[in-house]
Amino acid sequence: MNASHLALLALLVTPSAHAQGFAGLGTDAEGFAIPERGQMLDFPADHGAHPEYRIEWWYLTATLTGADGQDYGVQWTLFRSALAPRAQEGWDSPQVWMGHAGLTTADAHFSAERFGRDGIGQAGVKTTPFRAWVDDWFMTSTAAPWADPLDHLEVHARGPDFSFMLNFVAQGPLVLQGDQGYSVKSPEGQASYYYSQPFFTVTGTLDLPSGPVAVTGEGWLDREWSSQPLAEDQSGWDWVSLQFDDGHRMMGFQLRGRQTFTAGTWITPEGTATPLPDGAVQFTPLRQTRTHGRDVPTHWQIDWPEGDLSITTEPLNPGAWMGLSVQYWEGPLRFTGTHTGRGYLEMTGY
């Protein structure tokens, strides 16, 4: 699911809404469009914004190894939130944008955010050519004219103590999550449109207080949009993207409420996706970390019994807390067990 994704809406709802799902995402979305099962996604058009829906995000992560032999993680996210279900130019536009960037090392975690208004050029997403940006942060397509625009991306962000410039090159197809892109989030049927590009190779440079580091690794892009993706009682989620050493990929999440709801996708190296329904994937917290005044389950056991998968995850940095306007845990991990590899973990509502 991903979702640091839903974080922007938390800036735009009343305090009472926080009791109705994380960031008020279980509140009523009257007037906004609601995802419908059976609606076919359309590329490259759906790489762009959907202003008739209340919330949307373009979310990139990368698990990296530096020329210095050290592991790193990078996050770049652009959120769109609609104050009203319409598109409009100029200062009267109801579309509001927020960017989050994170850079994780074994010893430190850096984060930054930017805010922008739609309609005045400060932030937005264009499809021809593809470009997503807020201020001087950007995710820009450098793909060939005949290729999918997300096949090759140049990505940049910076904060007070860090910056990065990375190239993401797709080595496989886009993957539709859930039922052909219709991703259910609760027993009551709340849902989003959701697809991913889990096959990026990544190269580029990180700029840290200690100096620049050349890096290589793998990346993952999530695209999601909806208007009411959570049930009233759901207060947060635990989400992973996993890149296996044998070329397979897996996405999985659990949403915490009166009852836990899970979903996932098993992805072959060729891009064939198998949806994993509620209950198929099991998340068991193994160890908590005290960070920024709260206890967060940073080490997990993840099981998919039908797929003979049982792994334990270990974060690169247990203190990878995004201490921004909306706060959550986000960072890279390694996993061992029946399978090995690297991935990303996101946790909200703690």
C-alpha cells in the first residue's frame, strides 16, 4: 500500500478525525470519486494526477550500497491532497502538495519536507513529458519516447544535511496490485487504485555531511490514489517491499483496527503477480525500539505459509523515524530465513 502516502491528509483534517483512522483516512469522502473494481488502469495517463480523488502519491524507495561498502536507504515521496474534488488553475486550486525525502545510514537518519500549492507552478505532476516536483525536488522521466515514462527516472531531493541525485532504470514491467490494480484495504471494502514498478536498478550519488558517496542498488516505485481507503477503526499500518536475491519481489501490508487486515502480492522475476488475500501473509513483531519517545516494532517475522516463506527482518537503522509534520517510521532492511534479500519497511500510527 504504501503509505507514508496518506500522510498529507493529516495536515488537513480536524483533530477529531484522527480517532477515525490514521490521518482521518476513514472519514467520509462525500463529493470525491471512489475507486471501482473492474476499472482498467490506463498508462501513461494514470502516471499523472487524479484531482477528483482526495489523496494520491508518487513514492520511491531505494536500497543502496556505497563505494565505501556501506548500506544506505533513500525515500522520495510526493503527496497530493484535494481540499475539493476539482482541478483549477492559479491560487484558487484546491490541490495541495507535500514532498518527503529520507536518507538512512547505519548511524544516522536524515529527513526533510516541502510544501507547495497547485496551479502556480510550485508543485505538480505532468505526464508529457513525465515530471513530478515540488520546488527544486524532482522525479523526471528520461525514458525514450517509445518507452513507458517510468522506465527511466532521474530523482533529486535535498535537506539541510543531505542530498541525492539518483537514476532509476526499470528492468521489468509495471505490476498491478490487488485485483488488476484495485487494492482492498478493509473487511468493509475500502480500496484504492494501486500499481508498482518493483524492478528498478539504481545508480547515483548521495551527499552526506562526511562527503559524497557513489551508490548502486535496487529501487521500488508505488503509485496509489483513493478518497477513503481506510475503515473508521483502522489506526495505522505496517508495510514492506521485499526484493529477493533470486529476483522475486513481494509487497505486503497489515492494517491495524478492531481486526487486522492483510494483503500482499508475490511477483516473479518476469513480473507475473499473484495477489495474496487477507490472512495469507502473517506479520509478527519480534523486537521493539524506543525512538523519539515511542516504542516501535522495528524487527519482524513475516510468514506466507502457502508459499513456504518465513523470514525475519532487521532494519539498517532502528531509529529511522521521519520526524516531520506527519511522523512515521521508514527505513531499509535486510531479511533472512527461507529467503534472503533487502527491502523497505514503513510503519504508521505508533
